[in-house]
Amino acid sequence: MATINVVDISYHQGTINWEKVKAAGYHAIIRCGYGDDLTSQDDKQWKRNANECTRLGIPFGVYIYSYAKTTAQAESEARHVLRLVKGYKLSYPVFYDLEESGTQTGAVDRMKKFAALIEAAGYKCGVYCNKSWWDNYLSSLGTRYPLWIARYNSTLGMKADMWQYSSDGSVPGISGRVDVNYCYRDFPAEITGISKPSQPASAPQPTEKKDLGQVDITYQAYTDRWWPPVTNKSDWAGKGDNVPIKWLAVKVSKGSIRCRVYTRKSGWLPYLTFGNSYDLNDKKNGILGDGSEILAVELYYITPDGYKYKRVHYRVSAQNNPNFYADQVDTLKASGMDGYAGDKYRFIDKFQAWIE
């Protein structure tokens, strides 16, 4: 078969002119979201991109960026995909994007669990990773799943079904740089016509939320020094005297808390996940921040079983003016970029959180 040109995209590419993409001869792999099955973690352009490809007859598949460290979280990520692809006809597989630092251990088992649920719903499931990940962590999967490899080199140097050969591509209809790929397998002919049940036959259905009892969240803020830890809603972290919070530490008594911050220097930093401890001396993985002013915060609480959620609330006060910005955010209600507390212009000088 002839090599097919494929573009993979997410909300980072903004509003795409899909007529031009089609005219240029590209197929597409669209990011539907990232991580657990939360609407706030749906890709903000997913629905438009999928609808446009459907309208124009552009063959497409999907990928989800994985943050899972447990098989329960992998199941949640599978449910995330199945919720979003329902009603769409995919021509390419659902790809599980495995590349997040710190998730290497157990990746093979999580891939198998994720794929089992995707395949049970009538879809083909593949794996995406870079060549190093494949060689070091995933090669035992063999040829069981369609393989999509990222390697920015003049040659791929291995056998795969798709090759992401550059992140600096230029495609008509897409503003700025974009990932570009070669596909060596006739997925559209393979998958077209697969009957997909309207409800995944063997995917686990939502269960009632378990009563975890009291769950405490403890947080600590650094302005010009580390201030004492605060538990639950008993007080604010930070002095509130017009000195910005530059580092933030968070932990929970049960389960885990997934967090990220938006800083003056770097914008959104990568998500970090904490359990019942944090390390104030570890500025890379032990606390949140980069030493510049923190401008926004985002939190998700994950129960001990890995994917059911209780409510975590959090709010901030900016520049010692509680009436200016003290919005309360709730992870069960947050949607899209409304899922954070902060305004990304004025620094935060007080922070508060609690779980119910």
C-alpha cells in the first residue's frame, strides 16, 4: 500500500481549517483528552475536530494522553475515551499515549487493561510511545497492538505501523507547527464497517461513590519562607500581605491529589501527584512551582481505588484582595479551563483547600 500522510492534533493547534487539511491529502489522529474520565480533561477542540472530520469524510482515529499509574486509572482513561468516541465512526485505532515521566513501571499491564476495554467496545486499540519507551518498557507487547512510534530522525530504525517523524511539520489549514506522521498500514480499509455497540458491552459501569470517611488535605505555602501547614479549611496558606506564593506543597490523608500550577515564568507546569507526604526540598517532584509567582492552581482528588472522586474545593486570594479573586473551584463541576483557581495575571498570595 502507499504511505499515508497523517497529522496528529490537539487543542494546541487551535481552530483548524479542515477543508484545507483534506485538500492536502492528510488523515488525522485527534486527541480526545488526557487522564481520568473527567469532563475538565476532555480536549477542548475534540468535538469540533471530530465533527469536522466526520462532515468532510476525513479518516481519523483518536489518542488519549495517559497519566495512569494503576490499572484502575487505566480503566478510567478507557472510559474517558469511550464516553467521547460514542457515536463516531473511527477509521484508525484508539491510541494509548504512554510517555509521562514516572509512569513507566507497570505500563505493559496498564496497556493491556486499557486495550481490553477499548476492544470490548468494538474498536481497534494501539499504543503510542517514543522509541526509547518501546525499547525499554513496552517491547514485550510484541505485535499484539498497532504500534505508533515517535522518533525525530532521518530513519525510524524499527518496524512500526505509524511513524511520527517530526513535531515541526507544516500542514495547510493548521497554524504553526504540528506533528506529522507516515502510516504504513491500511487502517481505513481494516476498520471501516466495524459495528460498535452503543454501550460498551464489558466496560465497567459507574459504581456508587464509596464512603471514605474523613479525608484531610494539608497544604503549605512559600512566600519569603515556608509558612506552617494548614489542614482542611482551618486557615489560608500564605501571609496575604501582597507577597506572592512561589511554591506550594499539598498532600492528602487518603488516596492521592493530582495538581499543577501556572507560574509567571513558565505558564502551566506538568501535573504532579502526591499521596500522604511531600518533600519541601525536592523542587522538581516534591512541591509545586518554579520559584516565580504562582498565578493559578488546579487540583483533582483521586480516591484510594484509583478513579472514583470526592469533591475537592480550592480557592485563592490575589494580591491581598479577597474581594478581587476568591472563586471556589469544585473538581466535580469544573469544566475546561474553568477548572482552576487564579487569573494568570495577578499573583496568588493566599490559598485554601478542603475535601468533602
